[in-house]
Amino acid sequence: MDGTKEIVTAIQENNRYIQRTTEMTFYDGIFPFYPTSRTPVVFNTIQIVVIIIFLVFLVAFLVILIGIRGIEKLHWFMRVTLSLFIGAVIVAVNFTNDWERGYAMVNTTYKSFSNEKVKAEVGIHIGLKGVNVTLKGLPETQLHEIINYNEEFLWQFGLNYESQYRKGLERGLPNPILYIAEKFTPNSPCGVYSQYRVSGQYASATMWVALCAWMLSNILLWLLVFLYGGYMILVTGFFMIFSLISFGTTRHTPLCAIQFDDMKLQSALGPSFWLTLATALLCLIIGVTIVAMSIFAPTRMSKVFLMNASNNEEDSYETSFYNQSYSDAFKVNQSLPLEDLEKAV
């Protein structure tokens, strides 16, 4: 009986302890004095901010388009939409992490000093500023844990890649993530760290120059300086091409084999690379068209940009006004008697 009472007393004390610790949490079992539960990255906040900014500009111009009449509405819609699309791509791709990417389905060890294995999808996402390594369990819940990681390691100037890798070791990140991240360390035998770091920095710099050229082209076209506006659009396209060439040099340095037992992770050029290429070709086509029409068909160029549309409307309005005034005066003179006309003379 005494042993039973001791067991009951211990259970009651344990229940009271659990109740007290539960009351100390804010919500959802999160303790205020300890690190919060790890959650996977859902989206890139910088990309979202860039997209929202350009969407605000687009919506503002669409509101303005309501007051424009006729074919001018379609003209301004196409002009503004293309311009904002080019600007948004130039800014956004600087912060994306899918210039180069690859995936592999693996069955590998999960943690150090453990033989337990997990089935997961391992991904590598390389951008201009660093590399993201993803690990997603299939299914996500394995070994009594949600396996969904997205870890970023940056190599841009001013940051220490080696220290980020050491912090990952201290945090106890899964083996697949540390294995891939180690391939890009400065001391790795692969030797790809300097290549990706320098190529990414030059590619990013040329993209920012392309953004400046895009802004100048918009200013010149708004001022109706078509020839030099076309030149600046060409400069925008060429600098985007230079950025692609700079990043493309990394393909000449073969990436070390990333092997998981019998599975090999291989990377290829990603959506950001091809989107930049398509936008650069669009800029070159628009620039060549504007320059050619400015040189060989300036009159047609003025019609395309509706340069004389408003002037023609004002001239036609003034002509009709004066014709109406003259006809009214002529009718008044005809209605006057002959004697009144002689007196007026």
C-alpha cells in the first residue's frame, strides 16, 4: 500500500509540474526563454518586396489609363507593362537562388554518429550571392521529426562562408546539408568557391548597371528622344548578356561529384538564368527596332509613339472652332437688311 501511495504521489507531482510548465508558454507550447521551434523557409522576402513594389507601380498606371481614350490606352498599356516587366526582372534576379539548381532522391544517414537513415529529396540552389541547400523528407515526418530544411550559405563580399559553415556544424544540421555545403568552402579540394564567388559578384554588378541603363532609357523615351532611348535599351540588353556570360563561366569548372551511395546530384542552369536571357533578347529586339525606325522612318516612329496625336486633336478642334465662328458671322451678316449694312459702311 505504501508503494502504491508513493507512485500516486509521484504521478500527481509530475502532472502539477507539466501544468506549471504549460502555463509558462506563450501559445502553441512555445517557451519564452528558449529558442523557438524551427520552421522551414516558405519564400524569399526580398523577392516578394520587389514584386509588390513593381505591382504597385503597375496598378497606379492602370488607374491612370482609365482616363485615356482610344488607341492611346492600348499603346500606353503595352509600353508601361513591358518597361515594368524588364525592370522587375533586372532587380529580382539579383536576389533569386535558382540561377543553377539540381535535385536528387536519396536514402542517406540523417545525423552524425548515427546509423539511422531517411528517405528525402536533396536540392542545391545556387544564386549570385550564395547557395541554398534543401532537404525535404519523403514523407516529411520521419524519426519523430519534421524533415524540411532550407539552409543558406552566402559568399558575397563582407561575409565569411567558413564561419557560416562552422555555425551549421554547431547547430547540428543534417549530414546531407553539411556534406553539400562543405563542397563550397574555401579550403575544399573542389576549388569552386572562388569561381562562384567572383562570377556571382561580377554578374550582380553588371545587372545593376543594366538597371541604370533601363532607367535612362525610360527617361529618354518619355522626353521623346527616341534614338538615344533605343541606344540605352540596347545597353540594357548587352549588360544583361554580360551578366549571363559572367555566371556562365562557372560551368567551365566542373562541380565536384555530390554522391549519395548510388545516387548522384547533378545541377543545371535554372529559371533565373533563362528568364534573364529572354529579357535581354527582348531588350535587344526593342532597342534595334527603335533605333532602326528613328534613323530610317522617323515619321512612322512619331506615329508609333503617338507623338502628334494630341497636337492633331488640338489643331482639328481649333480649325473647327474658327470655321464655325466664321460661318456664324456670315449667317448674321446675311440676315441683316440692306439699309442696315449701308449704315454700317
